[in-house]
Amino acid sequence: MIDDLQALQVLARKRWRMAIALSMVMVVIYFGFLLLVAFNKEGLGTPIVPGLSVGIFLGAMVIVLTWAVTLFYVRWANANVDEEIKRLNARRGGAR
Amino acid sequence: MSAPMTAVGEPNVTAITFFFLFVALTVGITYWAARRTKSTEEFFAAGRVISGRQNGFALAGDYMSAASFLGIAGLVSLSGFDGLIYSTGWLVGWPVVLVLIAEPLRNLGKYTFADVVSYRMRQTPVRIAAALGTLAVVVFYLIAQMVGAGNLIRLMFGLSYDMAVGIVGAVMLIYVIFGGMIATTWVQIIKACLLLGGALLMAILVLAQFDMNPLHLFAAAQAKYGDAVLAPGKLISNPWEAVSLGLALMFGTAGLPHILMRFYTVPDAQAARQSVFWATGLIGFFYLLTFVLGFGAMVLVGRDVITGVDVGGNMAAPLLAEAIGGKGLLGFIAAVAFATILAVVAGLTLSGAAALSHDLWVSVVRKGHADHVEQLRVARVATVLLGIVAVLLGIVFKGQNVAFMVGLAFAVAASGNFPALVLSIFWRKSTTNGMVACIVVGTVTSLLLIYLSPTIQVDMLGKAHAWFPLRNPALITIPLAFVVGIVVSLAKPEADALAAYDGKERRMILGVVED
């Protein structure tokens, strides 16, 4: 059971590190965007093509990147966390 | 193109028909749900049988309020780019909910987020503090929705304000009292489909006039109102203000009681995870649509017509519906907006009722010794009380700025509830005193600083100066709540809470397995 406790703590740390990393990614993405809005209004107003400015493009990218981070985490957790949870729960059941 | 004549504000037969269809359908579902609501597990958590995808739609339904539909479309129609600041801010909170909150919450709690914060702690103090944090958020959010409902319905259907508020309160109470979370969940799912469907239909009709290319639409707006519509405008002038607003938007979502409560309706943590994935996809898509609708209204309706009907621009989307689809589409969109408010109010009321009955009555007053019949009865009484309070507040706060109230709710949620959740879930040394101090300080200081902010002191009370310079307090109050929570916890360690951490961590990761 000591092994299980260790495995659980390893898993908990792995999840915690991923959660912190992805939260930081979101902070960088969104606050990067906000600070550009605050400090570089002209830059964001620069047109790329008619009807599209740098700002609109980056804003849409924030939405797309938010989706990407969500998708990444769900795939990561489905692949790396669920199996381990199943294994630990089965061991716990088997030990009884 | 921009005809000064509009049917907005007149009683609209299509709107009334669609609204009655919606109410008939949802009351039918409530009848079905009522027969399945026999225990508190069903009343507060829909028996935990909602699938991840269903819960994703319901989360989106809970989150996409009329404020975002009408408010963001209006903001975009009047200032273009600036609308993106809000819509991105409201979306980026979701990955935070996903990676930090959703799964631990599902595994550790029963009905409320207080279950999670109080998990290793002494129940009474933490429950009282968390119920306080919950009710503060619920009340401000309810005021925003009720005031929005009153204005919207007056403008759209020509009904009186008080009557509109009364109707929302009465129909919502039918859902929640009889159908509990089962009915509320399905109302949210139907509403999410209607709102997304309606917004998508409108976006397609708008884009059809611009070769199905959003860039042609934006270019038309540029030609009509100048390059400024595609660049940042007046919304963000002070970088500190920008960061403070951003913090409240980003971390507020993870502290909204009615959103957190939804994670208890799914069977396990995996389903909780899938549900955020669906919700993020749907909400992001919805914000992209509102952006198109805002620009559509700017070009096809015109700013002067929009501000002529409502200075805040809140009627941009309905006016656009009328411009592209006539009275029929206007009626449909009006009914969808009404349904939207109804659904959000139902979700809020249910989460407030859970705090009152599960946290305060069952856990604090009865120390956990209340049978199912009593719990269910108290839950329904709490629901009725909150419904009455919501209607009264809606009438008292008539004329208040809706966006401001929503901002307030997010600031309190981000400063009071979110830090306590994170510390209690992930930090071994957190203690009862620490969590109580964290919630109380976060909630009280954010309320106090909002009172001292230019929004209240200068805009509402007409003073020359405000003591606190920022309109949004989150920049100060979120770090403050974390620091207070940590310092108070370290000042007096709690052996029981420390010892219980390993067991809590096991349950947080593995879920509830009998052992």
C-alpha cells in the first residue's frame, strides 16, 4: 500500500504541475493581449488586410488558443491520468 | 437601410407565441422532472446522471446570460473592437476552471463549493463564511439578471418593468421548486440550444449580405465608421485598470456558485472534465457569433438608431434581428432573450438555495442531522425566499447598470470564493481560520473597494474624487485574499486538517470509492 500512496502522490504532483503550467499559459495569453490593448493601441489598429486589424486577429487567436489549451488538457488527462486512476482503484479493490 | 421605424418595444405576437411555447415546453419538463425529484441528491445534483456533453450545454446555458448576448453585441455595435476584451475575458476563465477546479470539486463535494472548502476543516465556521461568499455573488448576479430582465422585457414586449420582473420570478420558481436541478439542467440545455441556434441563424443572415465573409462585414463597418472600429477604443485607458478587470473576469468564473454546482450533476471527475471542454467550445463559438452580430448591427442598423432605442446599446441584437428578418425574427430573438434570463435566474436561485439549506441549515444549524424529507422541505423554502428576494431586489435596483452588477459579482467571486477553493484543495497547511479569513477578507474588501471606487463615488454619488482609483478591485483583493489565507493558516496550524490531507488527496484524485 505504501507503493500506492507514492503512486498517488506522483500522480497528484503530475496533475498539479500541469494545472499550474496551463493556468500560466492562459495568464500569459490573456494578459499579454490585455497589456497590448493598454500599451499599444496603434499597433493593434494596424490593418493586415481590409477588414482585419492586428487587434481583431489577436483577439480571435485568444479564443482559438483557449480552445486549444482546453483540448490539450482533456487529451492529456484522458491519456495520462484516467489509466493511472483506474489502475490504482483496481489495486485498491483487489487488496480488499 | 437604417429605417428609424422599429417594432422594438411594441407587443409582438411572434415573441409572445414563442415565449409561451418555451414556457409550455419547460413547464412540461418540470412536471416530468418533479416526479423524479424525491431526494436532495436529485433536487441539488439531478441524481448525478447528467452526461459530460449534456452538462457542457447546461454550463454554457448557465454562463451565456442575456448580459453577454445583448451587452456584448451592443458594446461591439457601438465601439467595435472593445467588445472583444470582455468576450475573451469571460472565456479565458474556463481553462482555469478545467485544470484547477472541476475534477477536485466533483470528487470532494456533494452540492456546494463549501463542501470542498470545509472538507478537512471545522464545519460551522467555514460553512458560514462560504455561504456568505456564495450569497454575496448570487445576490449581485441575481440583481443584474432581474434588472436586465425588467428592462429587456419592457423594451421588447412593452410590458411594465415590475410585471416583467414578477413573471421571471414566478416562472423560475415553478422550475426550481418542483423540478429542482433536473428541470433546471434541461431548461439550461434547451436555452443554450435556442440561444446558439438563434445567434447562428442571425450571423448567417448577416454574413449572407457580405459574401459569407466576416472580413467583408468588418470592412463595411470600417468604411462606415472609420478605422477606429477595428482598434482598441476608450474601454481600456489605464493599464492597471485593464489588469484588474482581466483578473476578475479570468478568475471570477471559477468562483461562481451556480457554475461550480453544475459539476455535481455528472457521475464522475472524467465527465466533469468533458463538460468543461464542451462548455468552452460552445461559449467561445457564441462569443465569435456575438462579435459578428455586433458588427452586423453597426453596419445594417446604424449606431444612431441603436442608441436612439437604448443609450447603452443593449437593443443592438434585437434591432438587427428586425433589420434582417423582420418582426418574425425579432419576436423569436426577444423570446430567446427572455428564456435566457429565466434559465440563468433559475440556476442562480438553486445555488443560493443550496447554500442556505445544505450549508447553513443542515450543516450549521442541524449539525448534519436532518433527514431527506426535512432537507428537501428546507431547500424548497429557501428557494421561495430567494425568489421573493430576487423579485424585490429587481424592483429596488431598477435603473442600475447591469454590466456593473455582473462585474461586481465576478469581482466578489474571484476574490472571495476562488482563493479559498484553490488553497483548501491544493495546500496541505490550510486551516479553518485561514479559509474563513480568506473568504471574509476577499468578499468584504472587494465590496468595500467597489463602494470606494469611481463607479460609485463619482458616477453614482457625484463626488469629485474617489478614495480608491480602480473601478475593479480584483488586482488588490485577489492577492490580498491569498496572503491573508496563507498567513492566518501558518499563524496557527491545525493538526486535524493537516492529518486529513492525505485522505483528501486520495479522494480528490481517485474519486469516491468505498474503502
